[in-house]
Amino acid sequence: MTNFVLINPFEVPEDMDDDRFLEGWGRAADYMRSQPGFVSSELHRAVSPNPRFRFVNVAEWESPQDFQAAVRSPEFQAMAADAPPNYPALYEVVRAF
């Protein structure tokens, strides 16, 4: 069975430094690691100047239902309340090279 890929770009405001963002992301990542169906996660930081999305999270989940259950929990909702604008979506691989 193929895992599902979460791609979540973050629009981090210029006045938020990397350390502050990384601290919040780390708390959320620690929570997600303990959830059923979580497989892995990687956080990417843009190296190009002035990107719209300074950080992009790419994670793997066993199923869309597992991911939805994790993000709907009150504990995660409380953590996500202070997150900068982000646009999470689940994807499945349709071609690979």
C-alpha cells in the first residue's frame, strides 16, 4: 500500500524569525509523530530570496483518515491557532521517475 503525502507550505511573515517558527513547528511535529498513521516528516526552508513560502513541510501518512483525525483533535487545533497561514493538502503519487 502506498502512503499519502502531505505538502504544507507556510507563509511566514517577515517579522517572524526562523527560531520562533521552528519552535512552534517542532511542538506540532512532536504531536504528529505520536499519532496513528504518521510515517515521516521533513521540513524544508527556501534558499531563494523573498519566497512566498519560506518553509514547506512534506510528510507521509498511511491514510487520509489518519491525517484528518490528527488535525481535528482539540490538542492540535490549539497548537495550530498561532501558526502562520498555511495550505495543507494530501497527495498521492501518480508518476515517479
